[in-house]
Amino acid sequence: MGEETFARKRVESFVWIRALACIAIVILHSYQMAVSYFAPDISPRIVSMIIRDNMLWAVPCFVMVSGALLLSPKHKISIDKIVKKYIVRMLIALLVFSAIFEAFDELSEGGLSSDFFGSWMEAVFTDGSWMHMWYIYLMIAIYLTLPIFRTFVKHAGKAEVSYILVALLIFQSIIPTILDILSLSEGFYMLTYTIYPLYLLLGFYIHSTKKFRITVPIAGLMVAVSIVIITLTTYFGIKYQIVGLVRLLSSYASVLVVMGAVGVFSLIDGIFLGRETDGDEAAVSTKPARIIESIDKCSFGIYLIHVLVINVIYRSMGFNPYEHGGNLMIALIALITMVVSYVVIYLLRLVKPLRRVL
């Protein structure tokens, strides 16, 4: 989300992936927060959660695009650049938006407290800010460990690559998914702690190497199958209160989420790879493509601010969408949130210093 791009011919697919993932995240949080704030009856809650769960591919796709870009040997990245450009940008975003969200919380409760600074700093250092800010900490961790992954990509042979991807898939996704279903704790916690190295590496290898590339028909099938299984899992898990099924979609490490994210990434990347091979440059200049490209450029800022817009609607205004059209109203709120967030960030990015952060 917001990484530098290369020549358009190589990254047009990434523009679409990031823009669509940005829209999906706005939809995801619009439905998730509606359920959280207003606790609807079971039928509308099931529909809301089905829509929410089918948007879970979005953040993994952002990470996969980051892997494809940042791990590429064509992309020269020094330690100095990692620290002064990438990490500093994340730290500024973390500090500024944590302050904004802390101020919103306190003003909603009657006014800024005398210990605002302390509460703000506590939120920054304990991930105590709003729910979506965890992504900032993730990106800081990715940037800090980037030299390790780049060294691996540069020197690893096919056998080592296959080995590490299989190992990460087993220990970071398959085993945690099984344990979630059975409500058991993991013993291999050192390996199962985070799924994101797998997404980072998959993004690079799927995009950059023929051996790991997934064809468009197979990718489309993966997306379709994941939608069907996720829908059924959410439906039966909530309707019959099956804890194992509900937990199955509580983490980005779920096999279902991995399948859906890899499918979406491979599908879009494969579609644009084919167009590039055929020399089809016309799509770049179409109006939808220009809109998508503009959303992509604003995607990081939209991610940061969209939850604020949703909170204004649900929390400050006290607007309960389930009393005014239900899930269709939430879809409208998601659209309003996306448009407002985009316009605000687009205008802010006209100021050059702000563009470097947003």
C-alpha cells in the first residue's frame, strides 16, 4: 500500500490489486463495525459477516504486492532508504493518526483530558489505537526485516524456495487453521506466530517466477471455491454457534483466507500479464483505469482515514443501518465512506509534504 512503482508495464496489475483491495477493506470495516456497534439479529448478522469474511483477501493482497515490489532484485533498496524513507513514513503516520483517533475518542466522551499526551503515547507503544492501525506495525516489521528476505530471495535456489514456502504454509496456515477449528493451542509457536512472511514471499514468487505462477483459470477457480466455502463456513458457524467454524475466519492465517488471497492476486496479476504480452496498452488510458490508478495512489491515506468516517456515522451520529435498510444501507455507507475518504485524501495529497506520508 503506497510502495514505489516501476515501469507501468510491470505493475499495472498491482495498481488494480491495491485499489480493489482498498475498496474491499472499506467494505469489510463498514460491515464489521456495524455488527460490532449494533449487534443485529442473527439473519442480518449472518449476511453482514458473510460479506465481511469474503473481503478478508484484501490485506494479504497488499502484503503480497509489497513482496513482489520490495523483494525484486530490480528494486535497489539500501538500509538508509529503508530507515529514512519507508520506516519514517510509517512512524509519522502512526504518531499523527494515533493522535487524531485518541482525540476523537476523548472528544466523544466530553473533551480532551489533561493526560492526553500520556494516553496517546500509550496507544502508540501498545497498539492501543483503533483496530486498523495494526497494519502500520506490520509494515514497520516488514521494512525492518526486509534485508533478510531480500538476501534470501537473491541467493536461494529452487529447492530452498520450495522448502521454505511449504514449511511456512504448513506451520503458518495449515496447522493454525486446524488448531483453531479444534480450539487447541499450538506447540510450534515460533513458527506459527505470524502468517505475513508467507504472503510476502508468495507475492514475489507468484509474480516473478514461472514455476510458482498460477494460471488465470486456476486462480479464478480458487477465488470461486474460497467464496463458496467461506460463505458456508460463516453461515453454519454463526447460525448453529459452532465455535470452530467461527474461529476459522478469525485470522489471516486461515487456509481459506490464504486460498482466496492467492487466488485474487494471481487472477488479477495473470489477467494483466496476458494483456501486456499481447501489447494491449489501450486499457491504461481508459477512464476506469484512471480512476483505479487514482484510488491506488490514495490507498494508504484512505486506509488510515476511512475508519474515522465510519465512526462518525455509526458512533457520533448514532446511525443504526439495521433500522434503515439493513445490509443494503451498510453497502451505501461503505460507498459514502469510500468517496469521502478518497476526496479528503486526494485534496490533502495536493500538498507536497503530506503526499510523502499519505
